[in-house]
Amino acid sequence: MHNHDYPGKLVVIEGTDGVGRSTQVEMLQNWLQVEGFGVSTTAWKSSQLISKVIEKAKEKNALNTITFSLLYATDLADRLHSTIIPALKAGHIVLADRYVYTAFARDVVRGADSTWVRKIYDFAIKPDRVFYLKIPLDPLLRRIITTRGGLDFYESGRDIGISTDLYQSFKLYQSQIMFEFERMAEANRFITLNAEDPVEAIQKVLRRELGTLLMDETLSGSVVRS
Ligand SMILES: Nc1ncnc2c1ncn2[C@@H]1O[C@H](COP(=O)(O)OP(=O)(O)O)[C@@H](O)[C@H]1O
Ligand SMILES: [Mg+2]
């Protein structure tokens, strides 16, 4: 990954499934717009080019470790080219709901070599800030079961045969993902937030941290503010 010198800022929210990323991104987007910033958002597996291919392949359970990694990398490569970089060039704040770190954590747990995965994503841009929403396994399970009514096959790592019991599989798979996230959070100086806090409390910290980042940039005339 390389540093960028576009006028905009790339802000990443990371964390496992159901941790509250979308909730926080939406609130941040509204706030930044009200504050007069140009804002773009981008979500994992949302590229025009490839997201439907990934969906279809998952339905058929047709992905192996390598093709899983490569398709998701292609998804991000497409979004960088079509959305993220143009927005950064225009001076926008780009809010990314998951980024390369999701792949680094997930692909390794799915059996990919850690150095290989990082090399694959060499094309990506280094974010200006990474926030990591951290939650212990049990509250995450409770939240997912109450709000979604069940566990997702892939988010439970069922396809890679960790356990035939969906619940056990979720616990084992997600705890390994969390372990990888936490290692990266330390090594890459992510800002770790307690995802068990109330939504508003998390949002407050996010706004405070972004406020500091954007204050400097607004003064230097980099990001666009109407
Ligand atoms: N801090 C929080 N405390 C309790 N529930 C939350 C919190 N943040 C989000 N939720 C709820 O958890 C569910 C998953 O949130 P969502 O933002 O969709 O997660 P993600 O995008 O990370 O998968 C939603 O029903 C949401 O309302
Ligand atoms: Mg979401």
C-alpha cells in the first residue's frame, strides 16, 4: 500500500460483521454533509464490476481460498478506480465501510498466506485514519441473533469447514478474525473504539477524532468545504 497525496481524506471503519460499522458510517456521513464537507461512502463488496459475481459464486459455494481473496481484491480495485480515487481527487472525505484489513484478517483465517494477501493489495491506498470497532464474542453473538435473527453462513466460516455446528463455527471463525484485527490494530495504530458503548457515544468519539483531522486540512485548504 502507498501513501496518497490527494486533497481528500480516506477514513476507514473496520470491525467484524454486526459490530455497528454501517450505523456509524451513516451518522458520520450526515454530520460531515451538514458541516459542509463533500462526502463519499464505499462499502465492502459493492463494486459494479464484481459484487454480483461474488454473490453468485458464494451461493454456489464455488470459492476456494485463492479465488475468494482475488475476487474481493478485484472488488476493491474497481472501487478505488471508479469511486475512491476520483472522490479523493475532488477533495472529498471518503468513508470506507471495511477496507483491506478485513481481507488481511479474513483471508488469513481462511488459509491464505499473510504475505501473499498483503502483496495482492499492494495497489491500495493507505488510509488517513482507521477506526476499529471492537466487541467481545458473546455480546456480538447476542446482537446478531437479536437484530438479524440468525447467523450468516459465510460470516460463520461454515464454508471452510471449521465446525458443522453453525454456532460453534461462528465463534471459532470470528474469534480468529478478531485476533487478526487486534494484531493489526496494535501494529498499525488503528483507533480502537468500544463497540459495546451506545451508538451516540461511539459517534461522539468518531466526530472528535475526525474533527481534529479535518481542522488541519481545512486550514491548509486541502479538503473541500462549502
Ligand atoms: N453501539 C451499538 N449498540 C447496540 N446495538 C448496535 C450498536 N451499533 C449498531 N447496533 C445494532 O446492531 C445491528 C448491526 O449494526 P450495523 O451497523 O448494521 O453493523 P455492521 O454494518 O457492522 O454489520 C443493527 O441492528 C444496529 O442497530
Ligand atoms: Mg453493514
